[in-house]
Amino acid sequence: MADDTEPVSTPDHLPEAAADRVRAVVIRVVAELDDRASVEVTETDEEIRCVIEGEDVGLVIGKHGSTIDALQHLAARSTFVGDHERKRVVVDAGGYREKRAQALQREADRAVEDALSFKRAVELEPMTAQERKVVHDYLSERVDVQTHSEGDEPDRRLVVTPVGA
């Protein structure tokens, strides 16, 4: 029995430059989810940032950011295969990363307020490693509380504790 389907065309290799690799991976995935979206990649000494813009980037973001987190992980892993020098890869869509960081900071502020008011440790909801890092970094300058993570993935939580408690 003959197969009438056309095989998906894939490149024989990824481009040499890391930013071009990120672009190739993200464009491939985004084209399947939202063919009208645009992809812009910028590179600094520290990171490669890929920004996706379009009318409906909700599919790219996914529920609770799960799709965009997976795409970011895939882009990073496929970009630096075997390379010793790596950069941070950030994939954003429609300003999701900044909006999420602001929401996490608000949650952290509430946790600090509760920890200091009740003089006890306060656990935040489970979050990804990247989200926990946002909160750790946000609260790192504070001298009245300290943070640490507890539990196992995917239920690992950030804990805010008053200093001296």
C-alpha cells in the first residue's frame, strides 16, 4: 500500500550561529501554532532573547505558560548541543514574561507582609525553577526576610521566612 502523505521537510542541520539556531527552532514551532505571528531575535553577551508577537499568542504561551516554557527549553537545548559556552535563552510572547514577573513580585510582596506580620514562614504556590528564581532575585536585597525552596518538582515551592524567626 503506497503512502500518499508528504514527509515534513526538515533542514539537514541547524545554522551555526546560536541566535540563528534559536530563531530556526522557534519559527518552526510558532508557524504550526500561529502562522501570522512574527519572531524577532536579539543577542547580547549574556542571553539570546526571542520575542514572538501576533494577534493571538495565547497558543504559544499555553496554560500557565507551559507551552512557552517548553519552547524555551527546547530552543535552549537544541541551540547549545555539545557546546561548552552557553547563554541564557529567553522566549517571550506578547510580553508574557514581564507580566508574569510582575504577578510573582506581587505574590512575593504579600508573602513578605504575611511572614513579617505573623512572624512565621510563608510558602508560595508551586512554581517552576525559572519562576522561583524571579522571586529569589526580587527578594534578595531584603534584609528582613530570607528565601529558600522546598519540595520536589513539580510541587517545589518557595518559602519566605522572617530573619531571626
